[in-house]
Amino acid sequence: YMKAKEKLYYLITNYLKGKYSTRAFCNEYTQVYNIDLDKKNLQECEFALLESICKLAERFSPFQEDILTNDFFIDETTFQKKLAETIKKFENLLD
């Protein structure tokens, strides 16, 4: 049984390996982050990383109409690009 923080890192690692679709990753990640994670026990930089990824995941939409009608939403290509940028900023945490 994984703790919420471990599960988030597991999801990130396995998404990057192609084991999750973007939609499944975003749904699972936001649920674990928003409901299961005890944010009080995170280090500041760790919180910044996990929070940044959650905000990105909340913006992903598989629906073209969302992306065309509301600039809050991002498509899969943009999500993957922004995720890579975010991870690069915090790469020392994901070793």
C-alpha cells in the first residue's frame, strides 16, 4: 500500500515511461493530490513541484472544444511540454 506522496511520484515516473494515458494520469494525480495527500508534511520544494503538476493536470482537457473556447484548458502536447519544463526545474527531487 503506497502513501499518497509515493503514489504521486509513482504516477509521474510511470506516466513519463508511457504507462498511463495523459487523461488517466491527470485524473488519478489530481484525485490523489487533492484528496489523499497530507500537504503539511511536505518540504517546501516538494510541495512546489507536486502543486505545479497538479495545476497542470487540472488544466488538461482531451476535448478540442474546451481548448478552443477557453484558454484555461491545454491539450496533450502542451501538457507534456509544460510537465517536462516543470520536472526540469525540480529534477533533483525526482532522482
